[in-house]
Amino acid sequence: MIMVKKRDGRKEPFVPEKIIVSAIKSGSPPEYARTIAQDIERSTKDGATTQEIKSKVLTMLKSKNPEWERNWVVYDTAVKKRSG
């Protein structure tokens, strides 16, 4: 099981469904959201940070449709009060 390091230092299991849900909310079709989650799951090493995972997801969203990446960033900034 892959464990990821959260912003606050806690570790938790990697949950691909979180990527799928967030990508769909950003505008990605479900099929592509699943592809992103599968690619991230294959390439993520134990102990990776959520920031590293987010960066990979945003890169994949932007490469397919820059608007999806913008939507994700707007959501993180406005709703989750995050930046970067």
C-alpha cells in the first residue's frame, strides 16, 4: 500500500478515488479522470507528498485541457483556501 504525506505531516493511504472525483469536478470526463488516477498510482512512490501528486495531476489536466487545470486551481484557492 502506498502511503502519502499530507500537508500537516500525517501519512495516509493513497486513495485514487480522490483524484478521480477532483478531476471530474474540474471538468475532466470520468474516463480521463480514471486514466490520471491510474497513471499517478503507478508512478507514485511510498512517502510521496500530496503536493507532488497534485503537481502531476495538474500537469496531466493542463496537457489535455488547460481549462481543467484552471478549474482545479480556482477551486483550491476559493474553496479550500490553498495556493500553489
